[in-house]
Amino acid sequence: MATAAAETAPEPPRSISGTWLLVAGAVGALVALTLGFYGSAHEPATDLAITLGFADTITMKVWLSSVAVLFALVQVSSALWMYGKLPIAGRPAWLSNAHRISGRLAFLISLPVAYHCLYQLAFQTTTTRVLVHSLLGCLFYGAFATKVTIIRAPGRAGRWLPIAGGVVFAVLIGVWVTSGLWFVATSGIPSP
């Protein structure tokens, strides 16, 4: 009887292979480098400023990047809850969906900001803060591409998914600190 049960039991999910991890890293590096090269290769454009209803472009960037960070905080909190790292009992059925939606919203809300930074300002090195911001901006989308590739890899991502998610979050915080938070600290909170 024990033999029959062992033969019909499903195999435990296998871990993501080292090859997939290399592919994920290569995809992320390709995205980050492409953005960096594009931003460095073209002259800043002034033909299409977007405000999305805000008072001006910088206000739009500060507010949208701050909202993206808030959604990223929701994603990190929900991930910690899902992995049992918070002192909260149980895992509600809506938690996985909230986690995915908050991550998608953080990414989508960051796109108009990235467009303005890359297309209208380009990759800049005028000060250390601006250089770090430019590098982190490119790295954010590279890290995001790596995380998405890991999620789509066959097998279980195991420890690699929370590592990739943590890197995406940390880089996003770095991008925001060198831009949105810096602006608020030097100029105050802009009125929408």
C-alpha cells in the first residue's frame, strides 16, 4: 500500500535551474544597458512635455514616483505576509492578488516618470546625485526584467524570487531618494 501511494504522489516542484538564473540576469543586464546607452546616445528632447494633469512635469514626477514607492511598500509588506515573516496570523485569499496588483501598479506608474527622464532629460552625469539617479533608474528596469524572467521560469524560484524582489524594491527606493525625496527636501512638496 505504501508503495502505491509513493508511486502516485506528485513530485515536489523542482528548483529553477542555474541556466534560467543566468538568462534572467542577462535579460536584466540587457534592459539596463539598453536604457543607459539610449539615454547617453541622444540629446535631451523638448518636443513633448507630459504633465498628466499636474501643474508641471517635475510635480508629476515627484507625485507619481512617490505613489510608485507606496505601491512598492504594499508589495513588500504583502510578500513578507505571504512568506510568513510578519506577526500576522493567516493568509487571506486576496493577499496574492493584492501583491501582484500593487507590483504592476508601481511599475506602470513609474513609466511616465522614466519616459521623461530618458527622453527629455537623457542620461546625465552633471552631479554625483544625478549620475547615481541615472544609473539607478536604468538598473531599476533591469532588475524588474530579471524578476519577471525569474517568475516566468519553469520550476520554483525558491529563494531567488524574494532576492530579486528585494533588489527591485531597494533600487526603486534609491531612484526615489535621489529624485522625488531630494526634490521635496530641497523645494518642498509640490502642489498637484
